[in-house]
Amino acid sequence: MTLHRYYIFAVLLALGLSACEDNKKQQELDVREQRISQREREFALKEADYKSLLEMRDSLLANKDTAIILHWPDDIAGIWNAKSICRESNCPEYVIGDQRFNSWEFISDSTGLYTRVMSNDNQLVRVFNARFDSTGIVLNFASDSSATKNMVLNVALARVNQALMKGQQTMNINQACNSKFSLELTRPTTK
């Protein structure tokens, strides 16, 4: 019976030792799985960053292709001599028959179309926002709120030929008086 006891004791000891060894292996497997899970999370973050960078690149390329930059046609762009004659007015500053001469420059940049009005001594008078289509040219100007005179100017021009444009300018000052001017723009002659 003592032999039988030793045998049972040996079997129990072997089972106990193997159970301890299984615990170590299980712990090693758990640590390994945690490392793999951490690597998978890191990889998922990198993959998400990569996908967002690809989407950003694609959107930038798509926007670049759809951007429309407006330019004046070559026969309009540049400097024109302008003559304006007051035709109607109830403003004290303008008398019917008044004539004014200045230079108008049709320019464009990445933000749109513009027309600069320059005095005879080359001083900037105002800058119109511009629209252009097959029916003609429309220019708009409104003074800012800090100006002493609240002015709103609207211009409609039509091309007569390559060297001549005609139109009308309406002006409202302080919402109190209105003036209308006929306009004639000609290309400067080069000699």
C-alpha cells in the first residue's frame, strides 16, 4: 500500500508541476496576445492616417481642377481713356453737362475681375467689382461704412468695337441724391 501511495503521490506531483508549467505558458501567451493587440491598434491608427492623407490629397487635386480663375478678354484687359458727361443730377456736386476725364484699367487676379479708375495725375479714385458676360460689362462700387459720403455706383458698359465701349454710370450719394453719366471709353493710341 505504501507503493500505491507513492504512485498516487508521484502522479499528483506530476499533475501539479504540469499545471504550474501550463500557468506559465498561459501567462506568456496572454502577454504575447497583448503585444499583438497593441501592434494591431498602432497599425490601425497608421492606416487611418494614411487613408485621411490620401483623401486630403485627392480633394486638393479635385479642387485644383475645378477652380475657375476669371480673366478679361485680351481686347478688354488693360487701360482705357474714359470720358464721362453728367446727363441727370439732383446732387449739388454734379451739374448737368459736367465732363470728367480719367483712365480705367481692367484687371483681374485670383479673386475676380476689377476695374481701377485713375485720375489724370495717376491717383487711384476707386476700384469697381466687375462682372462680364456676352451682354456686356457690369461694374459696382459701394463706399465702406467709415466714409464721409455713402456712395453707390453702378456702371453698365457695352462694347461697340475693339477700341470703343459706351455705357452709363448711375451714382447715389447718401441715399439723398442721384446722378447719371454717359460713358465713353477708348483705347489709348500708341505712337
